[in-house]
Amino acid sequence: MITASSGRAAQHWKPFKPNRGECQLCPRHCRPKNERMGFCGVRGTVDGEIRTFNYGQSLAATEEIIETEAVNHFSPGARILSMGNVGCMMACSFCQNWETSQIKHLDYKMVRDYTPQQLVEMCLQNDIPIISWTYNDPVVWHEFVVETSRLAQKNGIKTLYKSAFYIEEEPVKELIEYIDIFSLSLKSLNEAFYQKQTRARLKPVLERIKQVAASGKHLELSQLVIPELNDSDQDIIDTINWVKKHTGKYTPLHFVAFHPAYQYTHVERTDIATLKRARELALAKGMQYVYLGNAYEEGLNNTLCQSCGATLVSRYGLHSSPQNLDNAGCCTQCGTQSAISHPDLNKNSKKQEQSIKGDLKNRLAINWSDEVQSAHILQIKSAVETDHLRIRSIQPQGSSQPILEKTLSAGLDRFIISRQSEKETGVVLSWDSDSLYHNLAVLDRAHYPTDLDLDAQTTSEHQAIFQ
Ligand code: SF4
């Protein structure tokens, strides 16, 4: 229940009637009655003012890699700190994170409270160069995003904004000031699709994408390809034509496989043939960089030098490995400048790749399957302030290769591990402390797996506010 003292001052609103505000953050312009929430369920009116009720409230901060966010041309393989808030300004029937985006389904046990300072410190202490605003949609915790991104910028940390971008022009001007990387999803070029399947409108999304493109900020676009909803050749061609005309043929374009979720469960996952067909259509129309998300096949998503054809980045699923790429983003084989920017941000990750001999005292083994090729690793009991882990890749016939040695500190207790190649059958984590670890299957890159028995924190206050 909203009370006069709850929430924090919000930006981007105006008075509507006595005791009632009009929110102007997204194109809905909700006018909630006093002590009621708007459509997103996390902004509401108190004493005539719009207030925000999810400032700093997020799922557990999770270390992932930048490819998780459909970003392939900015520091490949860079580690990111993924932050997923609660609530959403849309209500997609096929939402891949509906348990956290749709407030009525949220289990408050998953919600934690963070401050901008905590997140920046977590990045600095764990050598993570990028904060990613992601999962449900960052639009609806705008104040926290802007404040934290401003602090991150002061501390040399980049920021990434992954969004369906149903948002107004003024808040986007603020984002352009502080956000380094935009990964925006365009769900369709069909207005009726937007209204029926997402309960939003298409035109504002297109205008805001154009606004970011005009700013010159790093921009990649993606479309979730959903069987029977937006997977026809015409649907795909409409998207391609719009992207080519308005953001240009060099914009990286990602076609992403859907997994059945929320209210759209009567179909199978998007098959890889459909994604490949979409890519053929895009290449035939002149798009230069077309990638396929949630698609596991060797060589499918590599980035090649456009001059000599050398592989600049090889990828498998969420794993990526830069090669033939110098710190300025030039091909080391022919010297041509590539489309990859900031390849050097990844250098701290490289430092962690050391020669690993054998396991430490405690072990956790994970086996990959066709369905599960990534997992979130959760530290469910911390025994030391900084934990050291070794991770080995298990190869055919049980042989193994070291992957990396990593540390977790400053409250970071969750990270992703992904299959590196078709031949890798699993991974083994080991550690010496008495900490406890658990793993949760990640179904695709937009998916934040939940396990309510294990996710740590709950407060009755969260539950009360959003009722
Ligand atoms: S951000 Fe939320 S409250 Fe504001 S207009 Fe959009 S849906 Fe309504």
C-alpha cells in the first residue's frame, strides 16, 4: 500500500488535477489517483506528486558478459554487472522475464536494495568495467539508472542500456548524456502487433531509436523472433528495411530465438532455420552485421574482418573470444579498422585466465545439454569476504582445460558461466572456503533464472508497497 511517506521524488511528471499527477516518463502518461500506482506498478501518486517506488530495488546483481545483452561490437567478452529491476511499462504476452516485469507476479523474496555507491564499488573491486541496465526494462527505474550511471561515469565505468525503449524524448536526452551503449529491441514494425501483444505503441519506440542513432552513441538492435507472431518473411523484411533506412546498414542487427513463456506457451522455441533465413534476408538487403541470438553453432556468430576475412571475434552461444584484434580495434592481419570498439576493456578479464592445476577443496560440476548451455552460479552462503574460484572446462572423455580463476567480493554473489564450444560437455567449479554454491539453468540470454528457496533477501516492506 502506498503511504504518504513511501517512495521517492520522481522526475518527468506534471500536476494533472489537485491531488493527482501525470507521469511523463513513458508514452502512457498515466494519471494515477492519489495513493495508486500507474500501469508499470512502480510509480504512483502521493499527495498529488508522482513518486518512484523501486529506486535501487533489483534482482541480485549478476556478473555476465556483454554478449548476453545482444551487444557484439563493444568490447567483446567484457564482463558486465547486470542489474534487473522490477516492473515494466509494457505487458508483452511473450515476456521472457514476466516473473519480475509484471508486478502482480513478482515474488518479493527476490528483491534486494542497492545504492549507486554499492554498485560502483562492486564493479571496481571485481574489475567489472560495465554496468548493464537489463532484464525486465530499465525505463521504469529511470532516476536510479541516471544517478548510478553518472557516478559510474565519474569512476571510469561504462554503462549499457538494454530496453524495449517505450519512453519519452526528455528522459532519453538524459540517458544519452550518461549511457555508453544502447541495445534496443524492436519487436515488430506492425502497429497492431505492438498494441495487441505488448500493450504499447510502435511509433514512439521508432522515434526514440532514431533519437539514439542521431546521438552517435553505440547502438545495436535486436528482434525477438516469435513463432506465428512476427516470424514471416514480410515481418523480417519490414524490420530490416526500417533499420537500414533509419539507423544504417552498419548497425549490428540481432535476430533472437524465443523460448515459450508467460501467456505464449503453445509454440516451440524458434528454430534455427528461421533465424538463418532472417539473416539471409538481411544480408541480401545490404545489412553488414547480422547476428543470431540464443543459437548454438560453431562459427555462426563470428565477426570477420571486412577487408581480409580474418576472424576478429569467434563466438559460441554466450561465449566470445577476440582474435586478430589490436587494442584500437584494427585487424592484426591486414591493419583495417574494424567495427569493434573498446576491445581493450576486456583486459582485466584476461588477467584472470591463469594456468590452473587441479581442483580446490570443494567442487560443483555442471553438465551441459542441448537445452541448458549456460548457468547462473549463486553463492548461497559466504564464508569469507573474498572468495576465490577455479573453473575448468570438461572436454570429451573427461579430459579438462582450465578456463579461468576468479574472485567474488564486495557483495557480488552471482555470475554466469557459459558453454564455450560444442565439444565442451560441462564445467567444474572449485573453491577452498566453506562458502556454499548452487547453480540455476539459464534458458536463454534474456532469462534471469529464479529459485525462491535460494534467493536470499526478503522484506515485508517491498510486498506492502506494491500491493
Ligand atoms: S512509467 Fe509507469 S507510471 Fe509512468 S507513464 Fe509509464 S507506465 Fe505509467
